[in-house]
Amino acid sequence: MKVKVGIVGVGRVAQDFHIPTLQKLEGFDLCCAYDAIPARRQVAKGQYGLKSFSDYKEFLNSKIELVVIASPSNTHRELALKAINSGKNVVVEKPMALSLQDADEIIDQANEKKVMLSVSHSRRWDSDFLTVKKLLQQRAIGKLVSIESRVMGYGSLIGYSVAEFDTHWRYKKFYGGGVLYDMGSHLIDQLLCLIDERVIGVWCDMKNVLWSEEVDDYFKCLLRFEDGLIAQIETSQISRYLLPRWYVVGSKGTILCENWDGPVKVRSESTEIRDREFFPAMETGDWSEFYKNIYRVLTEKAELIVKPPQVRRTTAVIDAAKKAYLTKKELKVLI
């Protein structure tokens, strides 16, 4: 059984991930696309063999079962609600919405219409994340004391977007630009998957230094959890030197991962290895696992991995981080 899919937005993220993944997996029939820009519709037809629509209502009325929304962040709410109201299952590119209120509206509508809703948090299948997750599940470093997750670098995303739209959209407030919404969505989602406690405090600093006068190209966020654990999330596009991708301290050891691809290093006081460094095997990362799960959900009633309540928590943390930044203090929350 093939699931018929229509994609919204034939931009960079669609071409880099969604379209090639959906066309590679046997369970999906990616048959059509909607884009407001004529040149992108031509790309959909000429490069990918998709029927293209200039009218969103006509697109939704076609015989598709799953709508993948890969358009700029500020359009997610309206496009998702229209797709849900037409009875379609929906995958939304991250962030699902630009506010908790909008996220709640999308989730409530999906529940009312009894359709599947998920968000493309593909970085749950990153090799480094999966390796750290396994080590924490094995309690390789004892009780967690602190965890730091960073993506640091130098360079802008100007030019990443397609020329026919707006190559600067990721640095414009109107579109929901900025690294907190962009990479921050992934890092917060990963962190909340690792820590089985509620967030009780959020502090955040955001700066627009080099690449935008409107939105952040650097942010640092501290999350305080109920059990006393402090987590730090940091993303920078202005850093000439890098910091570790992961730095995790536990009561019996420390995990260090310098880069996306590893290696992951551990110094542990376990009974097998006392106060010595070892290199656990890296877990295999595969972003296509996101869509493999979506297929099983739609055809076999499997359990959805990226669930709306989880995405709601991530959105709530981002909302709290923005408020904490404006007040310049830690915001007391219960997320």
C-alpha cells in the first residue's frame, strides 16, 4: 500500500530532505506539489515529475492522504489548519508554529478532525544524539548533573533559500527567522527527549550580531529541571572557534562529543573501566526513519514517534525563552 503525498513548498529543505526521502521510500507516492511561485512549480514538474498546483484548495482536493508542509515558518499555521480541515494527515517542518497559541490551535484541530499530525524533528535520528541517548539510558556516567548541547559555527544562511523566493528569509522577523526557531527547535526537542523531568525555569540571551538586524544569529538558553538538573543549549553563527557538540557530566563520569559525527568519548568510574577514557560505538543515524515511522502509523496503526504533545513542549520552551530574554531574568514555568 502506497501513501499518496503532496508537498507544500519546493524550496531548499524540500529538495534537500523531504522530496528525495519520500521518492526513495517505497511506501510513499509523492505525486504533487503546491507552491505560490511559478518557477518553483516548474522545478516540481520538470525536476521531480510532480503535478504542480498554484491553488492551495485545488491541491488539497486532489487525491492525497498526507500533506508535507515545507514552506517558511510564518506560513505553517494557516497551511496546516487548512490541510487538517480538509481531512488530510499532516507533517509540518519545524518549528510547527511561531507561538504556543498557534501550536495549540493546530494540535486541537488535528485532534478534532482525527487526523495524524507530526513535525519533522529528523535530528532525533542524528548519530551523535542517538549515541548520547543510549549512554544515558545505560547510566554510563551515573546520575546526570549537567548537560550542554551546542551547534557553533561561523557563516550565514543567506543564499541557502531558493533565489525565486527570498534568500534572506531566515534572517527576517516576518518569516520567523533566527537561530532559536531554526536550530534551537531541534536542540530543545532533543534535550526534552533525554530528560524525563519537567522544566521549572528558563533563562535566555539572544543577540543579532552579524547576519541580521531583526533576528538572532546567536542564542544561549539555560533550562532548570525539577530534579535540579541544569541544561544549556547554545547556537551560534558568529563563532570562529568551535565548542563541543555535547558535554555531559554525571556523578560517575563525563561524556564529550566534539562534532556531529563524533567520536563520542567517555571517562567513567564504572566497574568495567575506572577513570579511563573509552570510545563507545557510534549509533547509526538515518533521517529517513522519521518517514518510515509515519508510513507505519498511517498503514499499520503504529505508535507515532514525534508526537504533538512533545512538540508542544518544545514550542512552550521557545515561548518561555523569548519572554525570559525580554525580562532579562529566569522565567518560572512548569513545562
